[in-house]
Amino acid sequence: MTRSSRRRDPRRLPARIGACLTGAALLGAAAVLPATAAPDAPEPLATTTDRTVPQAPTPQPAVSGRWFVEVGGKPTARGGSARAADRAQDAVVSRAASQGLDLKVRERFSTTWNGISVEVADDEVGVLREVAGVVDVFPVYTVERPAEPVAAPELASALAMTGADVAQSELGLTGEGVKVGVIDSGIDYDHPDFGGTGRNGTTTFPTARVAYGYDFVGDAYDASASGDAAVPKPDTLPDDCGGHGTHVAGIVGASGDAAAGGVVGVAPGATLGAYRVFGCSGSSDTEVILAAMERAADDGMDVVNMSLGASYVTWPSYPTAVAADTMVDRGVVMVISQGNEGDMGTFSGGAPSVSDKAISVASFENTLVTSPALTLDSGETVGYATATGAPPAPTSGSLEVVAPAPHPDGPVPADSPLLGCTPVEGVAGQALLVSRGTCSFHQKAVAAQEAGAAALIIYNNVPGMINATVEGATPITIPVVTVSLESGLAIQGALADGAATLTWTEETTQTVNPAGGLVSDFSSYGLSADLTLKPDLGAPGGQIYSTYPLEEGAYASISGTSMAAPHVAGSVALLLQARPDLSPAQVRDVLQNSADRQVWSGNPGLGLLEPVHRQGAGLLDIDDAILATTAVSPGKISLGESETGPVTTTLTLTNDSDAAVTYAIGSDSGIATAGSSLLPGFYLGEAVVDAPASVTVPAGGSASVDVTVTAPDPEGLPGFVYGGWVTFTSGDDELVVPFAGLAGDYQDVTVLTDYPGLPLPALGAAVDGELYTLDGGHTYSMTGDDVPYVVYRLDYPVSDLRLDVYRATADGKKGAPVHPRFHTALSTGELGRSQTLDFVGWDGTTPLSSGNDKLRTLPDGDYVVVVTAVKALGDPRNPDHVETWTSPAFTIGRD
């Protein structure tokens, strides 16, 4: 892949602009994009909008003025020396100073990644890239704290889903002797379920259970804040006041008294390490996280769990992903949550989960749900979950229930008032019942609130519970609760029989989750930007009960891939206790071989299988993995793009038993996706798998087979991501190897696309802290935020995004470049797809020459900028691999 020789970087927007993109419906809800196909094309099944359209959030936040600088040389975990790394880093710092750069070193890294993090002005980063010895420069991203509790089911049912209960009770495994590091918000080591002394807080750190750790940030740290709160204050005590880390650690290895209401995690005998990267509230950042990864590696962790990440940062070249690969090479099993952006479509994972060698974990729904309950006057009890961002539901009192329309026999039409996307009349003082779909949860809550409803009930439009948020620009002041499709239809039935009244209660109810065993709606899709298959497999993460800081109630429930990853990390501890000779690569292979593929959550009744790039190999089956005497390597196949034809992979089966085994070889296909990454369509599109009919693996030996996968014909559907599983079956024994790829040419996708309801790219201007798009030109004073902005959306990842500056002609067209050679104001390198949309600002300068620190400030006048996107893995010299957009003419007028 070719990189631009000179790269400058986007001007960072002030936080208020990032939070207030309003012009021309810039943050409006996405419209329905139908899945269309030519005759004989793969059969369309649905679009993401058949289930929900997410509220549009702000772009992935980078920390202004802070950057990673990668330097030449290997980190120590790859055979380099700390002294050589220090010399290379010092040389870069010295050369940068000699070129007049005002650069402050914040942290040095040499164990898993060779580089430094620095403070430097954003508009000087292009110069920093050209300093001799600099390999690359990356932004430091903020990493948001994962979601808080939503319900209260049992961890025990989650253990039963994966066979962890069997591994404990029948195989006698606890994870004893295995060290598991948890990079998170710390661990409440006072908690009795971790062997602590309880609420008196007299536990001395380290403890027998939490034997390692460090606090990298302090209680008040918030990477998104300014001033003193944005300054880390490390100390040696990684106690948790936020909750998330304690919850995660409890899933990994709590050892409470279950009979007394305590939690028993997956590996209750494992030794834990607490690496605290979050304060009591607010966000962290990738600089702090990379430092924690280095410490965990130096402490000799066998397994590291990371239930966090920078969403949409899907190139494996990002420093935290590279560091994860390095840790795997050092012998550490890295287990990382895939992400919680499932409602935002494909290619929505993030770093470090896109690490080539880590285990990226998807979330499946728990089988049992214990939740707060309301009752109907018909006598029925209904369990519900409170939406994040809404006030809690009361525990007493009654309300009449109304619905804008009865539920139809089929799907709810996109314009039905039952969806509650706009205010309806006659609901004042009552509980409004609406269906999920078409518009965001926040939009439904705002509409209900504006109509005067006293509460909002949203029922699902597919089986299972909803993990909803109603956070948004308009605060929600009424209770908003979500119920299952079955409960919603029951309430509709009560309304059909006459009036219905609900009564809030203090009670809870436990029910079978209709979506139990299905992929959670929030679980992020792969692939990674370079088309590597992600996620790798999944575990229960939807509505998991676990430990919580004693000051916050001691126990709570949270949903997220954050909860699925520690289930896998704990399971790896059990596996390593039983089979300590396994390498990290073999661990991933064995877990994928034994996973159980699950049906499509979009319509389970069809019996079709969930996309491979959503569930990976399938649901973790740890007792089968532990007891397996055969394995297949590699454990997955990343096919890339099919433009060059079928892909043949050699799979090697090994047999550690004392008897030969013969496997029948077959295959299964998962659902495919295609079209817009934000609103993908779902399709039937089966690959053709050619392999021998069977293979015999001798006792204590191995055998290899060649498997050839031919992609389905995408029939003109861009971005057609398909996948399946190669299966090896012998009686009740089955091994699987997932595969996935992109049918056709990756460079055929359109990357610069509109946001639904907003034509993009567009020229933008900031007014009073808000960014507006413009149909025509504008005069910029170049003072403060009054600079030219380009607002754009990347539907797919790109290898580079370049901004070139030209003089405008008298009729407002593109004229000559501002310099024959040096007219590139910005070249970003690899970028993931946009969350919804992105924007960059230009400070009015371009380089004066190549390889020095000189910048040309362009004089007042009329200009045009041209945005060029090089498609992922594309050749910038091939016109079919690039897209361009030319702005309207605009004026720089500094007077």
C-alpha cells in the first residue's frame, strides 16, 4: 500500500462544535435505504432499518494536541533493546526541536510498541511526520466509558450457555495458576467476592486474588475534560470507583459464596491484575491504555482482558492493535471486546480488537432475564428495562396505557404512527406504547415527551429485550422503559379487549429471554479495514449480573461486548490450566474450532445463520474446547476480496488421541451483507467450498487438506461481505473453521457518500460554535473557528484522504494549484469508516517544500479545495481506486 510522502492533519474542532453539528439536518436520523438487487442477484432479506435506525452520534473524538509518534526499531517484546529504543526516541525528539517544533514528550513506550506520545500543535503534525526517524504519527483517541447497568439476570445461566459450569463442576477447573490482567476502571479489591474485607475498606493491596495492578489515572481523570481533570494522577492502588472494571473482573474470576448471594465467575481460582485506565467518571484515552498494556506485559500476565476500544478505528496498524499483536507474540492471550456499535452497521469494530492475533469477542444474549416488573390490570406481569438517559421508572402508582395504533399482522410500516416518531395526540398524562423501528429511541422519547405522555414503553420488533439509550441533545424527563416483542403484543392484546392500566411495582420477574443465544443487537460487525475476519467468536454479554463496587451496591448487571470478553478471558484461564502447553495462537484456534454457530438474530425462525462477520466462529463452548483431542489450524480463514478468483487454504488437523479419527468435510453459509455500511442490506449469498469428502487423522499425528472457497456472485451489489464455516464431523464431534471475505472488488465500493438527508461532501462554516453546511461559497476570516471546513462521510475505510488547494477562477471553478508541487494541505493515511459523518478544518497553509518545517500561509483570495479518497488497499495511481470531490469556491478574507 502506498502512503503519501507528506501528510498533514485535520484541524481539531472544539468540543462544542463536535457536539452541535446541526445545520441542514446534519445529525438527523437516517432514512430507510431499501435493499435492491438486479435479477438473479443474491436474495435480499432485510435492511438494518427493519429493526432500528440509530441516533446519530458525534464523530470519533481525538484528543487535541496529543499524538503517538512511532519511531524506527523493534520493541523489546520483539527482540529489540530498551536502550536502542530510547536512543531512537531521543534522536527524534532532538531533530524535532532543531526544526523548531514545540514538542513535549508525555510517555515513552518500548515493550510492545516503539514510540512516544507527545503534546504538539495539531497544525505542526505534518511537519513532525517528516522528521528523520519518524515511522508514522497517529492521533490519540478518547475511549468512552462503557454503558452502566440495565437489568439483573443470573451469571450462572451465562456459564451454562458456554459449558463453563461443566468445566468447573465436572472437570474441576478454576483457572488456578493463571494470571489474568483486566485493563479497565480498576477492581474493588475490598469486595468479599475477591477475598476482600468488605465495606470497611481495610484490605491491603496487593491481595491474594488481585495480586498485580496499577492506577494510571486517579479518581478525577477524564480525557474529554480540560484543565486539571485531563491530567492523569497515577498511584499504586487500582481501586475501582466507576464500577465497570469490578463487573468485568467478577465475570473473569469472582469467587463469592453463591449460597449467600455472591458471584462465582468463570475462573474463580485465577490470579487477577487490575490496570486502571478510567477515573470515577468520564473517558480514558489510547495513550493511557497503551501504557497499561505495557505494564501488563511486563507483569507477566498470561491473559489480558480489554473490554474497551476506539470504535471505527479498524486498521490493524493503530498502536494499540500493534501492541496487542506484540503481546501475543510474547505469549499473552489477548481477549478484546468487539464493540457495541451493532446498530451502526458493518466495519464498526475498533482498535485494539482489530489486532490480527488477538481474540475479538462478540456478544450473545443471556438465556434468563431478571428485571423490574410492572403489572397489567389483566393480571399479567411484564418485565422491563429502563433506557439509559431516562429517569428511573417509579416503584408505585398506575397509568392508563395508550397506543397510536394496533399492531398489524405483519411488520409495522415505516410511516405508521405506532412507531412514535412524531408526537401523537391524546396521550397526555398516560403511558404511551410504541414499537421499535424507523427512528431512534431518542426521537421516540422526545416525541412522547412533547405530546405530554407520562411515560414511554417501547416494545421490540424482533424477539428479545432491547438495550436502549435515549441520550441526546434534548434531555428526557419522563420514564422510558423497553419490553420484549411478546410483552408488547400482550399489552396490545389488553388494549384490544378494552382499556389497559399498568401499575409500577418494586418486584422483579425472571423470564426466559426469547433472544437467548442470539447475537446481541448492540454487538459490532466486522470486518477489519484490511478485510481480516473479525470478530473471532462470541460469549454471553447481554444482561450479565456480576460484582460491582461495594459503595455502589456490591452487585449489578451490565450489557455489552464488555461482558462477553471477560467470559472468554476466564474461559481461557480454565483452558490454560488444563492445557498449559497451548500457545496463544493455538488457544484461539481451539476456541474457534469448538464454537457453536447460531441462527440469524434478524429472523430466527428462518433457520439461517448469523453473519460470520457478526458472530465469528460462533458461541464459545469451553468444555468441548478443553476436552478436544483434535484441532484444525488455522482456526479461521480471511479471504480478502474475490476479484482475483477462488482462494485455496491448507488446513492442518492434529490428533493428540491414541486412535485415528475420520472426519466428513462439509460447509455452512452465513447471511451476507451488502450496500451502505451504515444501513446494510442482508442477503442470501452462499460461497462454494471445494474440499475432499473426508480426511483421516492418524493417532498422535496430523493430516492436511486443501480447501478452496469460491465467492458468490455479488451481481452488482457493492461491499458484499459473505462468509461461512468449513465443518469437520465425526459422529457427535464437530470442528469448525469460519471464513469470510468480500465478493468482488473492494475498490468498487463508493466511499464518499451522502449522509441520509444531507448531501455530502460539503463545504462547512462554524457559527457560534455550531457547524453548518453551505450550498455555495463563504468568506472566512481565518480567526478562531472561522476557517473552511469540509464535512464528509466515509462509507468504507480508506487508505488515505487528501485535501489539495487550488486557486479559484473568475467563474468559481477550480483553477491552478497554489504551487506546482506543494499544494497538499492534508493527507491522513489510513482511516476507518465514518461513524455517521466527519469533518476537517483547514488553517490556510500548505507546505513550502518537502522535508522541512516551512509552511506557506496563503494570501487572501478565492480558493477551491479538492478532496481525494484512496479506497482501502487501493493503488493511488489507479483512477478506479480513488474518488474526488471539488468544493465550491470560497474566499479567505482576513481583514
